[in-house]
Amino acid sequence: MSKSRGNTREKTKMIVWGRAGGRCQYRNCNERLDGDLISGNLDRNGGYIAHIVAADPGGERGHPELSYELADDPENLMLMCDVHHREIDDREKLDIYTVQVLREMKREHEMRVDQLLSIRTAKKSKILQVSAPIGENETAVSFDDCTYAVASESILADRAPVEIKIRGMRHKDTDPNYYNTEISNLRSRFEREIQGQYEDGLIEHLSVFGLAPIPILMELGRLISDISDATIFMRHREPKPQWAWPNDGPGLSFSRSKGSAESNSVALKLSVSADIKDERVKQALGDDISIWEIRSERFGTGVLRNQSDLTGYRLLVGRVFDEIREQHGKDVQLSVFPAIPIACAIDFGRVWQPKAHPGFRIFDETQADGFVERHQIGLIPSIPMR
């Protein structure tokens, strides 16, 4: 199969490009290929018009009659990147990439493109990427991964994302000034690049991608709490790294346990990624505390796979905030001890309401010192805005 057949007209190629949305139609690839279309030379770079049934009867998946009949038929042509064009024409893999398999890939891709573009009321979403080093590790959020995740929710992504990158390698997240400096930076960037556009009506939906220490993500959630139409995404490692919600695992339920009403000092454990023992909390706050907990039925870093489960978690967090205030009063001293996935951290801050819920301190666990206070939300004095 070649990328430019003499018996495939330019008009037919343009139909294939249009139906594919300018992206590779190999299942789950979706690589953007419009650079070739812009250059006007489909032979030059990585965009290939690939035949399902070969144009030559002797070619890959060739047929004595259909090869000639379908050579210029858009239904028999796929848009492919260079890597997957070579993959489907590997003669040792023709039993894998059959005519039926390739037609199904093409059908799925074109149906998804048509679904997105035919919804006249489809939301146009602003992508917000927030990343920061975690410990010794740099983090990054790929824009292409973000657009794929947004498309999976039938939302149209704005091609101009807002990227807030906290380059804190001059000082680690264990340094005393790290959170003061970087959260102040997050606030000022958010106010300048998101809040203003939202108030001016330029943002109708926000797609949020965060990869940073938990206290920073909770602050991010607080910042977006006024934007009601927002979708929180999370990086998943299995079966392959992606930001789209897999929605393929068993449901995850959450429960809460109340602490005693005798103490005004309350510790709220968020046990989702791992179990948090009471002794570790008492080492940070002392013995005279009331320990509450929001707990998932299973633990693990990859335990949250369904977007609907995040909704259940968010609703429970709101109820627990209300219950803590009812039981301990508006002057309760609340401290939060999280072991949670990133999406849960963002939604925890997003649920909190300044007029309805008590302010709280956020603790983060370190290997050397156990749980250490890192940030405060809703308490005075707080970190000043820049």
C-alpha cells in the first residue's frame, strides 16, 4: 500500500481527511495530521491515505475484483499516521489487521468525529493544565492527551489551553517556603488567566488536568469552585497511560465514620489511596482530638476508575463538612490528612464553601517527619495574594 495511489483522486482524499477530522484512524491513536493538509502535499510528511482492500489485487488484503471496484471509494480508505500505516501493512500481521478489523476502526473513528461535530450545542471547553514537581520527580501534562480525554466526554476543546507550570526545582516541596511561594503563584496565574475570562463570559466550560502535590491540588479545587461547569480529569496508568476516564472498573463506594463530640480539635482522614492509621494523626495533633474519616471500600493508587464514583465521593465530602460543623460548631479546628488520588484532591477543595464550611489545615506526609502541615484554606491569616 502506498500513500499516494494514481487511481485515488484528490477529491476522494479530501473526503477521507474530512471524515477523519485530520487525525489517524488507527484505534486509540488519534494523532493530529493536518500539517500535511496545510502544506498541500500529502506525500511529504506523516499523513497517509491507506487502502483497506488493496488497490492492487496482489497487495495487502487484495481481491481479484474488489481491489478495482473500491480503489477510489472513500469507504475503503483510511487516514493513517506513518507508524500505523506501516503496522497495518506488515505482511506478518495481516491475520490481525483484516478487512473487518480495519473497517471497524474506521467506523468507530468517523462516528466519534461526527458525534462531536454534529452536536450544535456542544460545549467548548477551556483546558486548564496545572503541574508541579512531586518530590524529586518533574511532572508534565501533554496537551494531546488532554484533548483526547476531553473528546471522550463529547466536549470540544479550545485549542488555546491555559498551562500553569510550577517550576519549583529551585526549592523542593519539602522546603519551608515551597507552598507559600507556589500557591501564591497558582492564585495569581488563575486570577489573571482563568477568572477574568470566566467573568467576561469567555469560558463556558473548564476541563481540569492537575498533576502536583495534594495541598496544591486542593487549593486548585478551591479556586475553581465558582465555575460550576467543570470536568475533573485524572491520569490513569492501566491498561495504558491516559487522562480519559476508563469507566471500566467495578464501582467504588465511600463511607464516613464520625469522631467523638467532646473535642473541638477535629482530624478528617481521607483514606482512598491508602489506609491512614490514627496513631500517625495523633503524632501530628496530639491525643485530644476527634477523628473522622472518609474511607473507600478498597485502597490503591489506581482504585478510582469511574467518573461516577468521583461524583459519589464529592457528595459525601459536602455532607461531612456539614456534619462536622453541626457537631463541633463554627469554631471547630479542622485538620485534613489526605491519602487520595489527584481528582479527589481537586474535588475536595472544590466542594468547600467559605460561608458554609469550616476552614481547615492540610497535612502532607513525609518520610522523615510524618504528617506536616503544608497549607491552610479558609483560615486567617492565609497566604496573601500577589
